[in-house]
Amino acid sequence: MIDERFSTAPGRSATPRRSRSAPMTPAEAEAVAAAALGFIAGDPALLPRFLALTGIDPGAIRRAAAEPGFLTGVLSFVVAHEPTLLAFADQSGLEPGRIAAAFDVLGSGSPGPAA
């Protein structure tokens, strides 16, 4: 029997998927945002757009990442543009709803609803 919590589609790793019923913790939301930042930084088309929209200098991105609200801004950037959201979801193996839940948790500071 196939365990549906794992994605093994071409181009994806066998990444465990969280249950839709599990609320997301702030630590999990931060991990999603950090992964999203890595996704943005690794994309030659997204990174300049992200830097232009945020006004962050490329040399200051590590310092900015430590600022309160930065990770919320990263996820805001991702969820605001559906093609970016879907590309990150595909690359990370996360459901788009989990990514949106991470954004909600970081924006509110409390555990998010199940996505």
C-alpha cells in the first residue's frame, strides 16, 4: 500500500507531508519561511524582484533576515503571487494551504488553523 503522506512525483523528493488537521506551530512556520527564503534566493528571476519590492540591498539580506517581521514578509511575497506559491509548494513538497497557514501564524504569532 502506498503511503499518501509522501510525494514521489518526478522532480520531488519523498518528503513527508503534514496532516491537514495538524495546526502549525510558530517554529514550523519559521521553518517554512526559511525554506521559502532559500527558494527565492536560489531563483535568478525571483531574487531581484523580491529585493526590489522589499528595498533590501543584496548584501544586507542576512542581517534583514534577523529582523522581526522579515519572515512574514518572505511568505507574503510567496503567497501574493500564485505562480511563485505553486512553484515553492512543488519544490518544497508542502501543500499551498500549509504555506498560507505559515504566513497566517507568523502574521498573528499564534498557532494557525489546519490547512
